[in-house]
Amino acid sequence: MTATRATGALVAALTAATPVLAQSVQPSPVLTLDQDRMYAASAFGKRVQSDLSQKSNELSQENRKIEAALEEEERRLTDERAGMDPARFQELAIDFDERVTGIRSAQAAKSENIQRQADTERARFFNAAYPILLELVEETGAVAILNNAAVIFSVRQIDITDAAIARIDAAIGASPLPDTGPVPVQRPSANTEETAPEGDAPTDGTSPDN
């Protein structure tokens, strides 16, 4: 599943099933969801924001130290210019400019890596959230979940953001371990006390696709 599909308007066709109403969510053919709040207020989203904020702060401090060192070197080179052979000064100036360009490119790459990590973590979150949202759709008898940013008016009872956050937190928590793949979703099974026959699929509620 692509990140665009996971974070866009979530629409799901229902299969025949007996609905079990989700707590605090009213039966409705259409549900609404604040996707940004669901992510930001989840344990997963808070952990990601904390991790990335720390990395950004560390990078900012590193950049300030580097800039201060480069400025000092530039001042020293300028002060020594008067007593230096012009050709030698030109050689040192060119070397300094090349090093400055290389250092700034390396620091910019670090910043871009932090942003890529943010995008990757968000995509992992929505990959894990998608089957949980499908469960809410089935339990409420709905046919679709709409991003509330696209909804002009709705009643609070059809908003499933809080219910989704609670379920996602219970299923994946903060998921602190780095992983390039989907976050495994652990959903409780109705037959948790039963022992699965050898060779059968696990009964921990985890979908084979997760």
C-alpha cells in the first residue's frame, strides 16, 4: 500500500458481517477522521516527533559550531592576506570555498535525511492504522471514512479520531524500534485461549499481510 493511499480519503467497501458497535462511535454510513490529529496525538506520532526534534536540535547545534569555526577561519585568512603571496592566498581561498561548499552540502543532506525519516515513519504509521480503521468501518456499519478536512459539516458522533487513536495505541504503541517495513499490528483474537493446530495460521489476530 502506498503512503498516498494510506493518508488520503479512506474508503472501504463492506463485506457481509454482523456489526459490533465501536465504543463512543455512532452507527453511520459515513465516518469522519482527522488524520493529522490521529497521527500527532498517537503514542507513535508523539515518539516520532520527540525523536526528530532531538535530531533537529542536535543538527542545529552542530551547524552553529561549524559556521562559527568557518567564520573564524575566514577572518584569519583575511588577516593574513596582506603578508601573503597573492598566488598562495588565491590557492588557500579556493580551497576554503570548496571546503565550505562541501560541508554545507553534507549538513543539508543530514537535514534531508531527517525529513525522509519523518516521511517514512508517517507512512509506516498509516500502513499499520489502515486495517484498524477498516475494523471501525465494519463495526459501525459504515461504507466510508472521509478526511474531515474535506467535510463542510458533520456531527461529532460520526468522528472516529479518538476511537482510532485509542485502538492504534493499544495495537502498536510507540513502536520505538526502527524498521523499514510496516509496523506489525497486534489485534486481540476472540480465541486467544485456544491453541492453534500445527501448521495453521496464528491466532494472535495478526493479518498475514501485516
